[in-house]
Amino acid sequence: MVSLALSVLKYCRLNLKCLLQIIYSSVKLRIDKSALHRDLELSSPRGSLTKGLHRTMEDYVEDELFLLYTLYGKSGKMPVKDERGDLDVSKVVKPVQATLSSLKMLDVGKWPIFSLCSEAELQLVRQACVFGSASNELLYTTVNDEIFVLGTNCCGCLGLGDVQSTIEPRRLDSLSGKKIACLSYGSGPHIVLATTEGEVFTWGHNAYSQLGNGTTNAGLVPYHISTNLSNKQVIEVACGSYHSLVLTSDGEVFAWGYNNSGQVGSGSTANQPIPRRVTGCLQSKVVVNIACGQMCSMAVVNTGEVFVWGYNGNGQLGLGSSGNQPTPCRVAALQGIRVQRVACGYAHTLVLTDEGQVYAWGANSYGQLGTGNKSNQSYPTPVVVEKDRIIEIAACHSAHTSAAKTQGGHVYMWGQCRGQSVTLPHLTHFSSTDDVFACFATPAVTWRLLSVEPDDHLTVAESLKREFDNPNTADLKFLVDGKYIYVHKVLLKIRCEHFRSSLEDNEDDIVEMSEFSYPVYRAFLEYLYTDSISLSPEEAVGLLDLATFYRENRLKKLCQQTIKQGICEENAIALLSAAVKYEAQDLEEFCFRFCINHLTVVTQTSGFAEMDHDLLKNFISKASRVGAFKN
């Protein structure tokens, strides 16, 4: 097996470009985390090559690509060997560890409410949002694009049509088939959700018209908000305590809900029952990011300027004053600074610049500005986080906590942290700003829609499975019974000894095959991509013939398993005959015992009547020896 693997690896190196083209045609190549862990844990550098004869396609392909990546992917040079000529694994571990660190997944277990979900349910979670006054409500989506909710259901915020609490996840059928792009929540709580299609749905608390449906009635089920948004595609949503903002794909901001301090930006303090575009200074601007504090609103435009409006009692608008602002106003103190993102706490504001610098202003009674004191600031003040560049800031309108992540992966927190006032950025052991809010914010809510699974992640094996019979990437096709089957030469050579020799000097792009039927040969080629077969027991007999001819022992065993699972009185003799013909001793014994156990019915079938003379003679002799004919 080792010599075979080495020959495969040798060929794979010569054809790395071809193999990568196959993989990249489906998705960008990613090295699967579990496969890397598996190989690193082996006692020898290539110990996985000796794990036995029943290794899967994923084992083969990922082993080889892993080695190629670690040996050639970075430098393009030959591997480093020790004095005995063996691979020096210490020279290739570092880049692998770097890859692993970038693939760490979020631990949703840090949110206590997830303990109400079973392990099976947690494995299906794709997105999640923990919200509520005591972080006692949860909404999550699954890999099947289903939406589930659980919790106390205050004001019908779970969208189930009632106000009953639920300790078990319940499916939100009214949004069945919808994919969530972004989501935010208020203090009531109320929910504002945008789908990947740009539609907006709201439900929950509505005493201040924060649902945007024109009423003040609680929304017990998701309501599609179309007024003034019917021809718009919403790409971002934000909620204050009782007001809502949405950002459209063309850079426009719409607001509605509670407006006692001008947070809707309409120029008055009257509540806004339906979506209304925020104009004034934003009329001709293209907005790229929005955020809401408890009763204030923020927008970043494509020029890097920040516009603010609403409540300003703590200086959270950054205008150098404490007066409320009923219409958008530019933060003049940031002149010459290009802002990329804004995040709002309960009464404080953070912005991130294009140079990785953070500025903060507003309330500071818990040290949430990170300035080393507890004095409010009405002007933007730099937040010093050592010398590393900041790439992410985090805050939530329901908390007085701040967090940031650096380019080097370090996560800092400050402000109200589990009752303590942390006045300077504190380096944590977390790998995500989400963990800060799960463990230290009050309440312990998510500051954004949480992604618990890498988007569009495919292992190498999954990528190759998608490429079977794909004419767009194939460089070889088999013509069988007048039908084409599209494949890739390099993969066939890696997976099958027969093709390694038969295709070595073959430059043809079409190979005619007459020895086997189309279903059988297609199943064989698909097996080389997927490591599995899907055939009826009768067709599996034909594939067993092929597996015997090509000396594919693992395929032979898969065929035998399929045949065993589909045996019945009618086909038992035919399957027994096939097992004898192809020297499948285990299958032969299985079929024989089945025939003996169902002897009366089997001997009355047409298969038994047409049984080959020699086979019949041997069958009767063997049956006699086991006492099948005794009374």
C-alpha cells in the first residue's frame, strides 16, 4: 500500500496544476481542518498511508494534497529530509498550524440558552441570534434554511403567533424557505430581519410603531414591510431600543418607530409608523454602514464621513455638545479621517478607520470608551490598543461593553464586563469579539447575527464529488452505449491502477467502452469520485464483474454489501451464481445460507429451475453436507 501511495504521490506532483484546476472549478481550495488534525496526530509524517486497505477517497486525496500543500505550496521547493532520508515533519508543521488557527469555529456553548438545544440540533445550526432583556430568547437557522426559535417570547418576539414561552426549539414556518442576510433587535424586543432577496420582515413589540407596519399593535408573526421599500433591496438593518433603520443597496437609509429625540431623522419628534427615507444631509450621499444606539442613529457614507442624529444627552453623537439632533449632522471632528465602520453601545459610539484606528465618544460611566477614566466624551477620542491594527469593533445598544479584534487575532474588551468597570482595553484569551458578549456583556446577547459555520465551505472530497460528469471541467469522456460520461484523467490515474497504466500515453479525449453497460460503468467512474455506489443488487453484480476485472478490492466489497442488502428469494440463485463466478467467497457463503434458510421458496423460483448444472450439483452437495434435506 505504501509503494502504491508513493507512486500516486509522484504522479500527483507532476500533475498538480491539473488537479487543482478540477478543484478550483467548484470552489476555492480549502484544506479541511479535520484532515489536517488527523495527519498531524499520526506518529509518523505519512503514517496515515498505512491505515489499511479500506481508506476512503477523502483519505487518499486529502493526504496527497495536504503533503503537496505543506511541501510545495509555499516555496515550490523539494521537501526537507533528515539524515535518514525521511521527511522532516518539523519543517512543515508551522504553515499547517497557521491554517488551523484561521479555521477555528465559534463555540455557541458560551451562550447558556444554547444548552436547551440537543447535540444533534446544534450540529445543524448555521446562523444564530441571542437577544432579550435577560438574553433569554434565541433565533437560529439550520443548514436546511429552516428557522427555529425558543425562549420566553416576550411580546411575541419569537414570531410564533402567540406569547407562550417555549423551552424547546419551534420552527418559524411563516419564514420557511427564506434565507437570512442580516438581523437586528430592539429592547421590547422587536425584530427586524432582511433576507438575501432584500425583503424586510418585522415582528414583536410595537408600542412605538417600531415594526413599521403603520400600527402600534404587537406583531405576533413576521410581517413583510413593503411600504416605500417595494422596489428596494435592503442589505443591512439596525435597531435602537424602539426604532429601526434599514440600508438599501443603492445607499439610502429608511427609518421608523420611536422618535422622541429625533432618532428617526425626520426633523420632528413625532413617532414614524412606516418606513421613511432619511434625507437632509444624506440626500445625495451613498451610505455604506448604519448603526443604532438606544435612542440615536449613525450612518457612514462612502467618502468615510460619519453622520449622526437623535438623542445626545451623553455626547454620543460626537458633536461637542449634548443637544439632541433631529436630522443627520456630520461629525466635523473626524475631518480628514476616513471611517469604515460604526458601532453603537447603549449610549456610546465606536468607529473604525481605514488605518485600523478606533475612536470613541459618548457615555463612559463604565469605562466603555477605553480612555482610562470614566468621564463622558462629546468629541471623538482615540482608543489605544497597543500597536496592532484593529480590523473589527463591536458594541450593542443594550450593553455598555466594547470589544475589538486586531489584525493579529487578538481580542480586547473594555467597559462593563460582568459588573466590573474596565476602563482600558483588556487583552482576552478569546478568538472572537462574539465571545466577549457571550461571557461578559450584560445582558449576554449577540451583537450581530452570529455565523456558526464557514460559508460555502467544502472539503476537497466534496469539491471533487461535484465535478463528476461535469463537461465544463472534464478533459476526458467515455462513450458507453451511445452516452458520454465526463471525467478527469488525473483523478482517474490517482484513484485506479488500471487507468494509471492505460491512460499514461493516451492523448485521446474520447474512450469507447463496450465491455460494460452504461449504468455499470457510470457507477464505477462515480465511485472513483465519491467512494460510494448507488445501484440495485442486479446492477451491482455487473459492477462486481468490473471490480474483479480491474482488481478493485474495496469496490468489490461495496458491491457485495449492496447485493447482501438486496437479496430475496427471487434473485438469491442469480446472486449466488455471480458470487461463485467472481470468486467472492464471503458473498457466496452469505447467498448460500440465505438459500438454505429459504429453501422451500427458493427451489420453486425460475432461477433455481434454470440453474447451471455444475452450480446445481455443487449446491445440492453442499446443502446435503449441512443437513438441509434432513427431516
